Amino acid sequence: MDKHYIYIVKCKDGSLYTGYAKDVNKRISKHNSGHGAKYTKIRRPVQLVYQEVFDTKSEALKREYEIKTFSRQKKLELIKEG
């Protein structure tokens, strides 16, 4: 059964980016090669600071959306707890 992940990376400028992937390591490599999201392309390198795993894509995307609505402070707390 495939796993689905949401992740948070810390960008070179200190900002945080939240995303979805089926293979987090491959996705981080894409971000760092400049072929990931537009947002991270100019903020490389990125460093993985948090991830969660889900059984379904739907669950993962719902959680990704939820985290994207968090304030920066709340994301930092999530990372610290994680």
C-alpha cells in the first residue's frame, strides 16, 4: 500500500514551505535542484524539518491544507513537537 506524506521544509531565507509527496526524499531533491515548486526555486537549498505519513492521498491533502492555514508560529510549534 502506498503511503502519502505532507512535509515542511525550511528555506535558505528562513521561510517555511508545506507540501505533499509520495516520496519525500525525492521531492526534497527536486526542490533543491530547482525543479520543485516556484516558491522554493529561488529559496534553495531547503531542509526537511517535519513530515507526517497518511494511508490515503485525501487525508494527506486535507492535512496539507490545514497546515497551510497555520500561522508561522503555529508551524514552528508543530515542528518543535514533531
